[in-house]
Amino acid sequence: MMDSKAPYALTATDGAARLGTLTTAHGTVPTPTFMAVGTHGAVRACQPSEVEAAGVDIVLANTYHLACRPGIEHIEEVGGLHAFMGWEGPILTDSGGYQALSLSHLSTISDEGIVFVSPYDGSKLFLSPEDAVQLQERYGSDIIMCLDHPALFGSSDAAILATMHRTHAWAARSIAAHRSGTGLLFGIVQGGYAAATRKESAEALAALPFDGLAIGGLSVGEPHELMIELTRTVTDAIPATTARYFMGLGSDRELLALIAQGVDMFDCVAPTRLARHGVAYTPHGTITLKQARFRTDHTPLVEGCPCPACTTCTRSYLRHLFNVQDILAHRLVSLHNLTHLARLMADVRTAIGEHRFASFHAERIAMLDEGTPERAVPEATHA
Ligand SMILES: [Zn+2]
């Protein structure tokens, strides 16, 4: 809850793009930032020290999945999620609202909350907005996300209004349940795919004493231009002093487009999920290392990248590792992809600080446009 000292400090603006810091109990995060996703309490295949060395300042874990396995009591016994994972930096925990959508065949939603049927053993877990806050407090999370009810893209107007009103009611209940001295509490703006309802949701949540606001229910299949427009509708409707987090997005092009609309925080499973499919980020777009054209490419993955993949081996060697299915390939390309996004965010922050974000943005888009066009978007980008 908002204390006398607000957690987000805005230090510079450049157009709508913002440079700032977000202070948590486990450290201050410079923004814009990209958070590495560790849904089940690990950034897949990467040790915490490696994630930190990649330049990642904050990791994300999932309330619902961790409640299923290993369970809250287990994590509490060890002393909380930081101790359990061996990560000493800030942790944001997602609430479980998105899982109600992605696991909709396994969940039932009412005004009381969400009943999940575990995909692991069929057991039932009931999560009310109060339960979601309490679980995240018990994990020791630095940023607690409210339970929300996203609407599917293509939902009727009536369904969008109903899910938005439920999200607002749950936001108020989450604030009432949130205990002082625990993590920061973020609300989640919903409102479907029309500017009027997005604005209504943003204004309703901005009127509540949240520590930050997320933009939920986007990047789920709507057209790119609509995503940009609705994001701007939200960022225009909330105070400059509030941190803005866009949930579930991780391509260079889209990150830059949303930073230009005033977003501060991002997360996505893409860097590690794509890595497991042999897809690496480069400033010229993603490349699929399994392709035959890399068999005799003895250059580093990305010249000048400080990650373990780029400083110790070549594209031909990485291709070989994928060919022989060595898990070292997954580790190296995951670390490279995380490093790539962390470096992009660092470059973005420098550009905003020097009031040249627009030209930086244009340069990066030109570099992406020069690259070999590849469509390697993962099926699901959300944690
Ligand atoms: Zn690299």
C-alpha cells in the first residue's frame, strides 16, 4: 500500500517514454525493465547467479503454479520464495488470473473467486482475491498482483463489462486484504478491447491506493495497432507517479513500441521458451540456430554480446549442440536471450536519459527490418 514514500520515482521523460526506479524490499529496479519469468520458481535452466549476470534485475514467479507444487507450507518452511529459489533480488508474483484463462478448461470463476482443478493431480484449489494476496504475502513476494478476470479476445461487450466489474470488485477486496509491511500491491487494468472500457478500468483502479498498475488482457491475439492504442489509453489515464507494467510481452519491436507509450515493466516466457526451440534474439531479429545455414557459421551469435554463449562459442557450435540435443544449448541460448533483452532495456534507459529515445527507437526498428524475416512467435507469451 502507498506509504509516505512512493515506490516508483520518475526521473526523466522523453515523449511518453519514461525513465524511473521502482524500490522494493529486495532492491531498486531501474525502469524500463524486463523481468525474467520463473513460473515454477526457476528461470528455466538458469541459475540465479547466471540470471543476475545476464543483467536481469527482477524475476517473476506464479502464485497458482507454486501453490500446486510444491505448496505454500513447503516454501514457508524454507523461509519464503527468495530463500527457496536462491534469488536475493526482487520477485514479482503473478496472481493466477491469467491461468483462469489459459487453464479455462480446468477452472470455474464466480464473484467469490476461482476454483482451479490441478492439472497435476486433479485436486481442487480455490483462490479468492483475499487468498491470492495472502499467498503472495506468505511467499514473501516483493510485488503482489491482484487476482483479476481477463476477458478473452472476441468476448461480447456484456462479458467484457462483467469481467471488468468483477476485476474492480476484486481489486478493492485485495486492497482490504493487503497487510502493511508486506510486498507492494499492483492492480490490473482490464476493460477488453475498446478504448472507452479500457479508460474506465484504468480510472477506476487509479482511484485506489495501489503501488503500481498492470495492463492485463492484452497481447492475447488482438491486432498490434489496437494493442498500442489501448495501452496508450491506459497510460494516459493513470498518474505519472504510478509504475505501469504490461503483462506478457517480449519481442524487441513490441517492447520498444510500448515503452514509447509510457510502459515501465514487462515480462514474458519468450526468451527462455524460444531458446529451447533453438531461437536466439539478435539486434536484427530472431534467428533459428537449427537451420543448415549456421553449420559453417563460425562467428559469435552476436558480436559484442557479453553472455556466455557469445563469448565462448560460435553459431556453428550452438547449432551442433541443438543437433545432438545437448541441454547446454538450452542454457546458453536462454542466457543469451535474457542478456539481449536486459541490454536492450539498458540501452533504452540511456536513450531516454539523453532525450534521444525516438531516434534510438527508429534505429532499432531499422535494424530489425534489415534482418531476415522470421516468424518465431511462441504460442503463448504469458507466464
Ligand atoms: Zn550473447
